[in-house]
Amino acid sequence: MLSTRTVLALSLGAAALTAGCAQQEVKPRPPQAAQPLREPVTEPRVALATEVLRGLTVRQKVGQLLVPAVTDKAGGLRLIKRYGVGGVAYPSGRLVDAARTARLSQALQKASPLPLLISADTTAGPSYPTLFPGPMALAATHDPVLVRAAATVAAAELNAAGINQDRTPLAGPAAEPALAGRLLGASLDGYHAAGVITTVRARLDAPPSPAALAHGADSVLSAAAPKPALAGLLRGRLGFRGVITAPGGTVQALLAGADQLLMPPDLPGTFRSVLAAVRDGRITAARLDDS
């Protein structure tokens, strides 16, 4: 499994991109000027990520599994300094505008010793500068070309704000799985074209649609703590090499196959629990590296 290496490979370079603008006034860029933050996961990039991984301490590796919610600069900097988190999540509805969000993203990337995954939930459409219909409304158009175009523009605007991962997959009509798959694939293609890391959802022990994996979904977000059967299916028969993310902050989720814990409600407690599980052998060194 290469999930941790994949995370690092996807995000290497993001810090350099944002740090280069750190001393400049940040202004929203038009979509065509946005620079992609998602790079292809090439073998040299994976090799570099593997080398970085070897140099991390156990505490640093544990921190890389955690993706807390961040709404302000001071709080984000504190979490990076104390826990060395692997990413931050901007909650839905808490973003104000592209310029302010870009300044926050750049400050966080600059403070982090490793590139951060910075994700946003755009369920109601990005707050800047274009307000799109939500995923369900876009899916209701039944138009893959329109869906891809909207995703490309939305992703470019996320890039402009320093956000390199979207946590809001498009949801198509459940009664028409073939159409839902085409719409989801179009959405993923649009985000990838503009350089944003993508997320799709899984329900308990049910994997995401085949279209999601066929179109290169980077991360699978489970609806709750994943069951071991889900991770086994994704890693085994389906050959998924991306990141499995679980909401919340339990050691059990990691033991069941999750690689990241999204927005744990008690970050200090989660950090201590995971570190203790590594030290007492419940989470092996190999499993920690895999995650």
C-alpha cells in the first residue's frame, strides 16, 4: 500500500507554490491563471515521498494521520506547531473570500515542515468568487459536459485560494447508476484538469461507484468508521492505492483500514490515543507507514 506516500507525492510542491507568494498581496486569480496544486503521482515523486517518510519520527507520522478543522490563522498555526498535522480542513460555510482564504492557506503551508493537504467542503458551492449550484442540483442537469465545466472552474477557484483538495463529490441519481457514474466521472475529470485532489464517498462496507475509481479518485471518505471489509475490498479486489479517510478520531478507524482521521473532535486526545496504540503495538510500524 502506498497511501501515505501517495499523500506526500500529491502534496509535495504545494508548499513551495504558496510560499513563493507569501510576501505579496494576495488577490483572487481568474480561473485561467490558477496554478494546479495537484501533481501526477509519478514514480520519482513516490520515491521522494518514501525518502521523506523514512526521516519522520513516530510522533511526526502520527501527526500526518490527522486532519483537524481550521477556521483561523492562530488556531491553525498552533495545531501545526504542536501536532505536525498532515492537513487541515476548512468547514463548509466558514470561508469568507478567496483573498482571505489564500492568505490563511499560505501562512499554514509556510509554517508546516511538510506540505499540507488543505481541503474544503463546498457542498453549497464555493464562497468565492462564483457561486455554483450544489452537487445534487448540478447532477439534476444530467449533463456531463456542464458538470465537468463547472468542476473545472470551481477547482481553479479553489487553487486560487490555496485549497488543494475538495471533499465534496458530485452525487448523481441513485435510480440511474449509469448516468450517475458518467456525471461523477465528469466532475472528477474537471477537478483533476484544474489540479485539485478529489474525494468520493463510501457507505460503510459498500465501495464507491466503479466510475469513481476509473476516473482516478484520490481519496475515499467513509460515511462512518470504515469496516475492515471496505478497506480490504478497496485495497484488494479494486486495487485502490489512494487514501481512505474516516470522519472523527478513533484508533478503531485506523485499525479497520483508514489512513486519515478527518476533523477529530478532540485532537489532543486523538493524538495521544493513536500514539499510545503505536507504542503498545496495536498499530504496527508497517501499518503506520502504510497509513
